[in-house]
Amino acid sequence: MKKILGLAVVIFIPISLFAQNLHIQPTPQNISVSGKVADVPESYRFYGGETADVEAVKLMRSIFSVEDESTSGQVCIYIGERGDRAVRKFASKIPDCPEGYYLRVDGKNIVIAGADERGTYYGVRTFLQLMSHGKLPEVEITDYPDVRFRGVVEGFYGIPWSFEARKRQLEFYGKHKMNTYIYGPKDDPYHSAPNWRKPYPPEEAEHIRSLVEMAAVHKVDFVWAIHPGKDIQWTEEDRDALLGKFEAMYDLGVRAFAVFFDDISGKGTDPVRQAELMNYLDEYFVKVKKDVRPLIVCPTEYNRNWVKPERGYLEHLGKTLNNDIQIMWTGDYVVCDITSEGLDWVNSRIRRPAYIWWNYPVNDYARDHIVMGEVDRLDKSIVSSLMSGFVSNPMEQAEASKVALYAIASYAWNLEAYDSEVAWEDALRELMPQDYQFLRVFAEHNADFGENINNYRREESRKIKPVAEAFLQNYQKAFFSEELGKKLTEEFEQIETSADMLMGSKDNNALVSEIYPWLLQFKSIGELGQQVLAMARMVNSLQQLDKDLFLRMYRRVVALRDIRIKTGIACNDNSDCPGIKTASCVLEPFICELFKLSVERFNENFDQKLETNLVFDYKDYLKD
């Protein structure tokens, strides 16, 4: 069977029309579009398949099957890395940057030439996006990443990702040109105390071996991290145990390593000892092996707020750590946005570009929330040379984290061209292509972390927020705006419908399973919103008020509130962040305030003493 149709005929259409569909993420550094498009080739000649990156060639073969290859083909496909014979005549076009590539499509040629193997692979990934439009645009692309190391650090507290979730993650990283996965879940006992000195049990070791192999297929560095600082004794025995653990992981195929000294106290925080250990590992493991990536260290003072100047901790690491050791940094605070000023500050102390550990969308400090909103506060003006790496610490919910990870992949590849809204919409469409519109409604109202110990908040429910605020301002003056009330009712109806559609969706079973508790509460928000708006409308017309009906509606709202609390506790009884919260930044407070105003008005006119507080306080419920 032939997998593709012909390219013999070149179809000319206005570029303005085609450009609307020509959409590549991450955005290439340089792209030139001629305005011509063509069907994909039916026959072709393939050059470089024997010498180019194996995985890149496999991807191309999945489109252009071996059966279709023909020496009489009208289109020539050239693929390879710099220096390969097949792409030698395009050498001057290949960017002089690691992982860069040159891609050209015209009526007679398809050229994918990488600066290295990853570059070729990424070139093919871009070509696949061009193919997805059903036509091949005539383009010329010169592309490379702004940030050298881009990806994810699984470094959160809570239940580590499953083996299956990690496999899906690695495939996602390769597809979106992320090259780094740092394995460092806080609750893996063989990563941290008490068992960091011990080898993994056989089944877990085989899982890691499989993940390393899969990471290689998708051009991702599997970085295994160890967290010894809680109980390290700084003895020769501990040093040898750590080196032995590295050897054991090396035998499993790991070729990239990190050491975490974060979130510890006591003797493990000594910067002199830390630097000595890191340099020892660098000199007696990394440099000896020769095929291992530069070491990464997460320092104890990993954010500006925790720095104690009198200790000179960062300055010591900067002066004494070997130059090729990367130093991680979360910014001015544990959870915050990254700024140029903050990078200048830390880089002057560690004497190298910071390796950013961005604590977003991690929710281990706000486990009652799930975060899938637009990632809109990434600084596009940061000079890429200020960062050696940019990795995201995601949520315990691996599939839901992909909304943010998609954005971070786009940002780290091309800082200046990053478009947060486009990245968000694209991510949602990729996660749920059939039920995208329902997922968008859910994500729009689940973007904030709520009140939290890090005081890190995000905007939520942006479109409906001004409507809700204006409605309340009117209602406080005893005016029920029918126009605004209609918009709010429609929003709550849409929320209820979206929750039902997502709970029944087969579009992405892994995602639905992760967010199911939030979907239950999301539906409840829709029901509560509609009911409280109806109460507000009724009590605003006292002459037409049916007292018994209002009381029934009141009791239903209270019942829905209690069901909501019980459901939330059943899904999450964490003592610090109990329950499940959704739409908590705008819509839940709106419902509570409108309920309060409506019931107060009812009490005043009918001499009643109904409770007006509808606050969803999970902690008070647990106390009772």
C-alpha cells in the first residue's frame, strides 16, 4: 500500500491563505515561505538513509515507505548530519548550533540537514508538522534552540509518576523538542533517604532501563538524580556508596546524573563538602566514563530568598565547582517567575549561567488544585545566554501537566517568538482533539493555585471575571442586570455541560482519569452558579417571590455545598490542602457572595434567619 499521494503537480495559492494554516511549534528561528504549496510525493529518491540519525530516518520511513522508493522518483529527499555526503552541498545552510537544522521543501527537493543527530531528528519533527496540513508548503527553515537543555524535572513531593505515565511523557518530549528528563521524585526512597545507598529492586531497575532506552529513541537525556543530603555523613564510605550507585545506574544505561541538596538541614548543607563531592564525581566518574553528560547539582540555597550572605554559600560553589558542573536555581523564591535581573544576580555568584528549575505547574503545595491555564508570564526578553537550562517541575498529574509543558517547550526553544495563548490552545487541541472545546472551558477556570504558602497566584476565568464583577456591583445596589445575568447563566450552563462531556470522553482516558475529581466539582460549580443566579433573580422581585420555592432552592444550594465538600474530602484528605477546589479564584467567590446577598435580602424582608455563609471550608469540615 502506498502511504502518500503525488507531488508531481505544484499547486499555487496565495500565501496569505495558506499562512493561516502553516503553524509550527516551537516556532522556528528563521522561516521563509514562498507562497507555493504542493501535494506530498508519490515517488522519490532517498539520499542519506544509511548514514543519517537512525530515529530520524525511521520517522521519515513512516511517511515515505520503502515500497514507494524509486530511482525514477521526481522528488529527492536528502537527510543527514553535517559532514554526511547526502547533505554536503547544504553544509553552509546548517546553523552552527547544537541541535540546529536546515530544512527546505521545494518542487523538486526535500532537505533535512542537522548540525548533529538531534538536529536532524528535530528537522524531521518539523517536517511532520508541515505534512499534517495535508499539503507541503515550499519553505526554507533555519532553526536551533535558544536554551541548551530544555525539559522536565520530576522533582515534586507526592506520588511519583507511573511507568506508563513516564513513557507517555518521553514521547511527548521528543515530539516537542525537549531534550531533558530529570528523574528525581522526592518520594522515591532509592533516590533519597533512607535507601539512596542501595540498588533498586530488580523490577524497578528494569523500568529505569526501559525508560532510558525510550528516552534515547526520543532524543531525551534521562538524567538520574540522587538526593543524599538528608543523612549523608561526608565519610569515605558514603562517597564510595554514591559512586557505586552511579555505577549501578550507568549499568542500567543512564548517561546523565544530578545530585540534589535541596530541602535539607544539618551537616548535609555544608558547601565545602558539597563542592568536594561534586568535583570528585566529576573527575572520577564523568571524565573517566567520557560518554556522560555534565553533572547537575541543585544547591541548598536554591533561591534568592533563602540565601544567607554571611555564609557565602553560592560564592563558594561558584569559585570551587568544576566549570562544567551545572547549578540549578528556582529564582528569587521557591515558586516565582524568572527575571533577567534575578538571573544576573545569581550568575554573578555562581560564575556560570543558571540552570533553571521552574516550580510550575507543580502543585504539591496546593494539592487541592489542578493547574491547566495559559502560561503567560514567561519573560521573552531574557537573553538566552543567561540560562544553561530550563526545566519545569510538573504536577503529580502527568497528563494534565502537558498543557504547561507544551508551553515551556515552545518558550525554551525560541524565547522571543513565544506566544502563550497560541501555545495554550495548541496544547489543549493536542491533548483532546475531539473534545477540545470542553477541555478549554475546564482549563480556563482551573489556572490558579488558590491561597497558598508560596503566595504564587495566576489569573483565572479571565473572560467572565469582568462580567461577574459588574453583575455584583449592580446587585449590591438592588439591581439584577438581565444582560449580565444571562451571560453568567450561559457560562455556568457551559461549565456543567463541559464537565459531563469530559467525564464521558474517550478522547484521552489518562487525562480524564487524572482530572476526574476536579470534573465532579466543576460540574457542581455549574449547578451552583445557575441555582444561585435563579435565587438572586427571584429575591430581587419581592412582589413575585414564591417564598416556599426560594426556601427549596436555598436548601438545594446548601445540599450541593455539602455534597461538594464530602466529595472533595473523599478524593483528597490531605491535612495541609484537603478537598478538591476548582474555579476558586473568580466563580466560587462570586457564587458565595451572590448567595450571601440574596439570602440577606430574603431574611430582611421575611424576618428569617437563614445562614448566609456558603464558604467551602474543607478544614472546618474535617475538624467536625
